[in-house]
Amino acid sequence: MFTVYGPPTIPVKEYYDQAVWDKLSNLADNLGIKHERDISIGGTRLGYTSQGDDTVFTRFATPEAVIAHEIGHQMDWKYGLRGKLVKQSPYREELRDLVDLKWEGSEKEDVPKSFRQKIRKGEEKMATMIEALVQAPEKFQKVAPKTWEFLQGFIASHPELRPLLETKPSMVYGQRSSEVSAGGLVIRGKYYAPKEVADVMDRFLSPGLRGGLAYDIMRNAGNMLNQAQLGLSAFHLMFTSMDASTSDLALGIEKVTHGDVKGAARLTARAATLVGSPIGTYLKGNRVLAEYMNPGKYKELSALADAVAQGGGRVQMDKFYKSDNVQAFWKAWKEGNWAGVGLRAIPAALEKAAAPIMEHIVPRMKLGVFANMAQDILARIARKTPHTKKSTKHSTKRGFCR
């Protein structure tokens, strides 16, 4: 069993009345107001704005009325609405009745006094007036008819405010996405897998001792020495060439035990030339790699490419054995880190010089040796020998362990 973790965020969506949103956006543009909407805007408030700042902030997934409320504050400061309404009768009484709709349906004693005091402030009355015009125009007109008439006339005399009179609810919904912090990595799922699949994933995902400073220093030094010993000296090239010839000879002997004398003679003769096996093995490995990376390129080798996966094989040199000195060298060069350039120059040169053998020829030679072995196993399965699919996986896996 293994657990899959995702990013430390949870995607969320909000839906809104597209027509109302568009009109309020037009109004904000006309007034030079910027609107910022976010998951977190501080505290528990739904929105806020400040005098002298042309930006209104609203919390993600709150109704359009919150935007109208904050724009109402901006309109109050821009046009001096409080001075025209709050202390004038009958507007003063009507506005009090209008803001009290905020706790409509609740008993007065059930509403915190602090809340009632807050919404009855002059600046909140102006913001609520614009909010009610958008959110509850019928109730606005009913409880504050004189204020309604004043506001209608005021808006009509200011063309830039026209979108307020045109804001009507619709049946069209818009959609927007955002992300909420989960406070840590999110568990995406817990999974079970067959042992064969789990083995491949364990090999790929297990970090081992990597990541520890002391271990990484020793590993990088060891990798650099190996590159010099095996790559620059071409020892690894000679060894894999000998391995190709030896594998051909061993496979020939195995064919004899299964009665395939002709196939055994062909492989033995190729091995005897000393160069035939390495060349043939390299070419086959190159084609198997191409089929593995781009299925269908060599369809006749698809079964062998599948056998590589079933055997838990890798088609390239494992990152464990790479030190990334070349990339580190060029990064230091670009950053002007000349001390880093000097420290990485020799390791990078060794890595680059060994790359043709270590990263190109050797992986293909090993793939070719494996392909020859797997091809013989698959051929015997086709002839209905006692080999089973289970033993095939075991044999191909063993081929990569040699």
C-alpha cells in the first residue's frame, strides 16, 4: 500500500450572477475603482475598503451585494452622500429602517448591540443603501420611499452611475476558481498494487540515503572516480562488449539444451568474431529503446519493450549514478559564481567526456543483451514449452539483476 499526496491547497469554485457582476464591474471602472477578490482578506469580514484608497476588497464566494456595499463606501466619499442624507429628515429615519433590514426576522434582543450600533453608523447607512439598491430594490423602495426617489434622481444626474439603475438579476451564472490552503499536504488517496507493480514503483521512488550532506559528498566523489575509471579508460565499453559476446555464447549453449542447434550455431559464430556480438547487441538495444520510448516505431520489438517494463528494467542510466556536474557548472557560469565554476570544472569535464559511453553506448548494450535473452524466452513460450508467464517475469527480472 502507498499514499499519494497532492499540493497543500484545495481547489474551490464560486458561482455568481453574471449580469449583476458585469454591471458592478462597469460601475467600478467608471469610478476608477479597483476590485480585488481573494480567499483570505483578513479576519472574518466579507469585504472592506478605505477612504483615500481606490481599491475595494471582497472575500471569494461572497454575494455580489458585498461588492455593491464596498462601492457604496467609495461613492459616499466621492460624492458626499452622508452630508445630503444622514441628518436630513425623512432620510434619517428611512435609512435607519433600511439598515435594520440587516437583522430582519430576528428579535432585537437576539442581535448583538455592537452589530446594531455598527450598521447604524452614517458611513454604513450609505454603503447599505447602495447594497439594497442591488440586492433588495423592492424592500428598499417600500421602507425608504423618499430615499429611493432621491437616489434615483441622483444617479440619473450622474451618467457614470448609470450601471446601478441597469443592474438586474439574471439566470446566467459565471464561474471562477481559486485555491484554499489546507495547512499541509493533501492526501489524494491510498492505493494498493500487485507486487510486480509495487516493486517497480518502490525502486523508482525510494530515495535511500540520498539527501544527506555527508552521503551526497561521498557519492558524488565516488561517481566522479567511476566516470574516470570506467568511462575515460573505456573499461566499461570493453566489459560490456565482452559481456555481449559471453551472453551470446551462453545463450547459444542454452539453445542447444532446448534442441535449437541452428540458433546456437548462429550465436556461437557471432560471439567468435568478437566484434559481431557487441555491434549486433548495440543495434538491437538501440531499437528496443526507441520502441520503449515511442511505442510503434519498431512494432516487431514491442514484446521485448514490454518485457523490459515487466522485468523492472531501466532504459537509461539511473540518476543515482549521475552527479549533474555539467548542469551545476553552467549554472555557476551564468550566475557569475567563478569560484563555483572552478570547483566544478574538472568534475564537469569528466562527466561530459564519459557521457558517450556511460549514458549512450552502455545502456543500449545492456538493453540488447536483455533483449536477446527475453526474445529466447518469449520464443519458447510461443512453442508452448513448460515456461509460464510467471517464470517469464522472473527470468526477465533476473536478466536485469545480472
